[in-house]
Amino acid sequence: MAGRGRPLADLLAGLGPPADVERVFTERGWWRTETVLHDVYRGAARHPHRTAIVSHRAHRPATSRVTRISYGQLAACTGRFAHALDALGVRPGDPVAFQLPNRWETVALLLACLRTGAVAVPVMTGYGARDLEAVLGAAEPRLCVVMDLWEGAAPGRVLADLAPRLPWLRHRAVLGDSVDAGAVDFVRHFARTPHERYRSAGWLRLPSRSAGRVALAVTSLGLRAAHSMALHTPNSLHAGLPSDSASGVAAFSAVPLASLPSLLHGVIGPLTRGGTVVLQDVWDAETALGLMASAGVRQVYATPAQWAELVAAQERRPREGVGLHGAFTSDPAGSSGALGRRVDAALGVPLRALPAAAHAGQDAEGGGPGLSPRGPASPLAVWRHGGGVGLTWEGAG
């Protein structure tokens, strides 16, 4: 273990894959020199009007609940959000935490972190004050973005109360209608202010070697003593995608985007392959089925409990136009044979475990003296509460 007793933020800048490992993995095609951000920009250039995101917001009027973001718009929003981060003093290697539901702003903010070289730290929306403080205490982010109100809770107020105990937190941003004094209004600062026009040093440049930098810190469930964060690069995320996924497919994840499988298969995979990310901020099976039909969803990732709700909703009122090609669950062992048969009967697709990563189980013999890489899809390192950072590639001596 490295960095025992030091905060995660102080260790991020010095983390990177060994040069020999990076070279071998890239030569073998497991890693690349580009990121999902390059895929989005390429998509914006080739098909700017193609839909990149379909985002459903439950608490809006019925006529305005669904927002469609094209690839051209997503590229523009990513650039604006990145310059908004820069205007707040966020620099490469700085952690940026966000506790947001599955909305288009969450995806754009994730891409903006990649654009600036910041480390995205997504936080489950269900975390209360104690768990949120544990995540922020570990990552020491320069910025944290939360909702004003969410499903009976007040994250904006919670973060304001925590702020005096978080001296490293330079800014707290709030998304919603009720932004308290001292907080950054997310909509005004990120969406409506064209920071890219006013930056004195010119247009923000992409960070160097962006594919090999730590870009994402995923928090595990089980905080306090069992609290840990897996530190991923764009390359380890890319290597975690299945190799047989079709291009241009619309994918929907019912699981929060703070979960790594949800982020991989619901966001990074579709955007990498020119597909569509379909989001629902408040889970509801009836609404989800209608959203799947209208957005042409072909792949769905959900928990067994959510699949049971989807099946029950479809059995009560069958929807036409739900044509799934892939039904995946987070817990195959917890899915009974009866549930699988019901999913197949109601939705015409077998319920399966998530497809394996394209390069799962690969290693890199000869990657360099004293190196023991665990595979291209493995996190670069894992931070553990009270234990510091354990590198994926450890020197043999």
C-alpha cells in the first residue's frame, strides 16, 4: 500500500500506469490513445444531429419531461461545462464530486471533468449526510455538485451544513430552484454563462496523455471501515466494455450512474459507439417502459427487483414498441429462474449477466521487470479507508 494516512487528492497527480505496461496494452489493442470524449467530438463532427442523450425528468410537466440532446449539443455542453469548471479554479488532477440523479447534466459534467483533466467522483443520490461526508473526506474534492431537493431530502442544505468541516472544498454548486447563499447556481454558472468566450488564456486545451490519467473514482458500498474507491483511467474503462456491442444502439440503465457497471454500459459504451444514452432520474417501471419504446432502447441494465417491476408493468399493460436485444442484471445469482422466464415471456429477451469485458483475464507478460499487471480493465489503483492507495501494478522489489 502507498500513501498511508494521506488524502486521496494529494496522491492523484502522481498516479499513472507504468510506461512499459501502457506500451504493451496499447500495442495489443487493449488500450488506446483516445478517450470517450474524442468519440463524442468525432460523433458531433460526423452526425451532429444524431441523438446522444434522451433524459426523462419525473417532476416536470408532462409536455416537457423528456429532453433530447444531440451529439452536437453534447459536445457544446461539454465544452461549456469544462470552461465553467476552469472558471472555478478546477485544474488537472483535482477531484470533482457530484451527487446527481441520472440526468443529461450528469453525463455532460462527467465529460467536462475528462475535458479539464479533473477526477470525477460520482456519489450515490441515496447517501445521507454521514456517507456523503465520508466520500468527501476521502476524496477532498475542490467542488461538489448536489441537487437542491431530491426525493424528500435536501442535499443542498446537507452540503451547506457539512462545508465548515471540509476546508478543502472551495465551491459547492446546487442544481435546482433553491440555491442558498454562498453556493454556485449550477444552471446559471454551467449552462447559461459562456465562460469559453471570456477565458483570458484562450480555449481550454485537452490535458496531455488523457487516456492514461486517473479520471474516475468510484466509491464502493459499505462506507466507514469498509469504504474504498477504485481509481480508473479512460483506458481501463474502455477495456471494460464488451467487444461484441453493436454500434449506434440506444441503452438504458435503471441503476444510478454512480455505479461503475451502470456508467460503463449505460453511458460510456453507447457514446463510444455512436449510440444513445437513455436516462430516467426517478425510477418508475411504467414510465421506463414507455421511455424504452419511444427512444428505441435495445439494451437495458437493471437490478433483479427492477426487472420484476418491469415485467409486472408489462404484464398489466403490454406496450408495443419495446424491442429489447439485451436484458442484463446486476445480480445474476440473485435472479431466480422464474424471473428469467417471466422476462423472456413478457419482453421477448432472456435475462443475462452483463457481458464480460473485451479483454477480461488478459495480462501483459513481459510488460517490464518487476511489474505484475492485473489486466487492462482493472482499476489503476484502489484507495481504502485508513489504508492509503494500493497500486494495481506493484513493483516486485
